[in-house]
Amino acid sequence: MEETLHLKSADETLNLASSLIKYLPIPSIITLNGNLGAGKTIFAKGLAKGLNIKQDVTSPTFNILKCYFDGNVPFYHIDAYRLEDSQNKDIGLEEVIDGNGICVIEWPNYIKEIIFDDLNIDIQIISLNERVFTFKSENKKYEQVFTYLEGLKNVL
Amino acid sequence: MFYKLLLDTSDQYLSIGVAEENKLIYEKSFEAWQRQSELLVPEIVLALNSLKITLKDIKEIVIGKGPGSYTGVRIAMTFAKTLSTVTDIKIKAISSLAILGRADENFVSLINARSKRSYIAIYSQGNCLLKDQILPNEKVLEIIKEYHEKGFKIYGNTTYLNIPNDGQKIIEGLLTFANITKVEEDILSLKPIYLKDTL
């Protein structure tokens, strides 16, 4: 399954992510690819908003993993950037990835050995505010997401 | 009186038992993933208070030493090592796969290792037939089929494999395997078993 969306602002990214929550199964694994500034963390903030999480969601680049338990379901935010070439990858991340909530992973390529059945989102920077989002997944459990995105494309 | 404290936090559960000699007089086991470290000490206090005994009455502490959850395998062990350092309580550390069954049973033990793998071991009458290891789930399912046909029980939460299981013992497992396990001589070098170094 694959779907592409053209978004014109960070607000649109935030709203899209927030509206996706309804269509995500538990557990969901969302992997985000995109350069610095593409909007990966904005997307994560949107998901958190959709889950009614009140805490501020910030990039876990330093922490690697941040957990949020004040929303509708547990929300796990991983930034694997610092695990590149690391000897210390075995820190139990697979327990939250294949866990009991929604897990979003930035820089997934650095821990691809422990990621299965994900919904992959690639973000391309077009201009200062414009982004192209490409959603891909081989797993049927995300079917509803793609049906929703298809419908959304006709509206945008 | 000779009391034993039985503890396991190595996977999703927090399990606490107290035995007087070899008789189980307290047992409590519940799902407590990510809350084990906050609940362990209060639950032990609760157990001791309800039996009207104190830590001074405990002569031996029996723990599951892993494999299992990254944090889980460290919690009961850290508690036991700390206690053993400041008192003269002895430690017995037993595989957390072994204690899913009783020492007098034949069984295959399973713990979800995630990433489509399982921790698996096979025990028969207290002897280890397949030592604790991490295997891909396809291989695990073949082993389960083979041993299920031989009449072995399947212990552990196997819902992730979409197959039925015979439950899990944990506290009875700790108690029965303790009888065939030696006391740890060198507490300082006692380490949890995690088994994952494969990335």
C-alpha cells in the first residue's frame, strides 16, 4: 500500500497526524524518514495531540526514548539517531516498539533489526513550508489509514 | 522458623511468594509491566506484614534471573543483591524460563523476546533438555509442536504466537527449582541473564 500527500504548512502536518489516530491499530509502529527540519517531530506532536496527551512532546534525540502515559493509549517516541554505530543498541526498545500503544520512530534505519510491521512515512522538503508525505506499508493492519488518506487526497 | 522469599520480575509479571520451609504460605502474582520497580518493595512489605514476620525471619531469597524484559531481569536481582549485601540472607538465582513450570514436570517454556523471536527452554523433571536461548518464532513453533506431541506442557504467555498454553507457575516454579539449586557463593559477580547481543 502506498499513498502520497502534498501539505502546505506545519499546521497541516500537525492536523494530519492528529486525525490519523482514529485509524491506527494497537500496537502501531510508525517510522519517520526525512532530513533535519522535515517535520518528523511535528508529526509526532500531532499524533500525541490526537491521543489527548497534554505534556509537551519534544524530540528525544538526547534521551533516545520518551514515554507518555497521560493519553488515551501509551505513546512512545524513539529517536534512534544516536544509536548509529552504537554498541549499545540492546536497551530493550523492542518492548515498547512491539508493545501496548503507539510507537513513533525517527531515524528507524539505525535500529531496523528490531522493527517489523511498520507504517513508514517519508517526508520530502519541497520549500520552506511545503512537504510531500509518502506513506507505505506492507501490513494489512494499516489498511484503514490508507483508505482515509485516499479520501483525504480528494478533498485537499 | 526458616522462611524463604520468592521473587520474580523478569517478564511482564510481579510475583511474590513466601514459603515456610517448603510450604507455600503466601503467593501473589500480577501483570505489572513498567511498574515492577515501584511496586516490588511495597508488595514485599504487604506480604511480610500479612504473615506477621519481618525481613529478619527470611533466611533465603529465591529469584528469577532472566531471560526476559530488559529492565525486568534487573529489578528482583538488584533487590536481592542489595538485601544480601546488608544482611546474611542467601540468594538462589534460577532461570526465569525454568520457573514457568514445576521442577517435577516436563515442559517447554516461552517468553516473547519481540522482533519475531522467543526465549525458549525445555525442562524435564528438573533437568534442562534445551538450554535457555533466543530463537526465531518459526523455529520455536516447530519445537513446540514436537514436544507437545510428546506430552510436554507449554508454559508462558503464548498469545503472541497465536497458540494455546498451559498457563505459568512462577511461584511454584521458584519453590520447586530452589530445592535443586545451589546458593550463590559470589554475590558480587551475580548478573542477570538477558541473552540479547544480536543487533
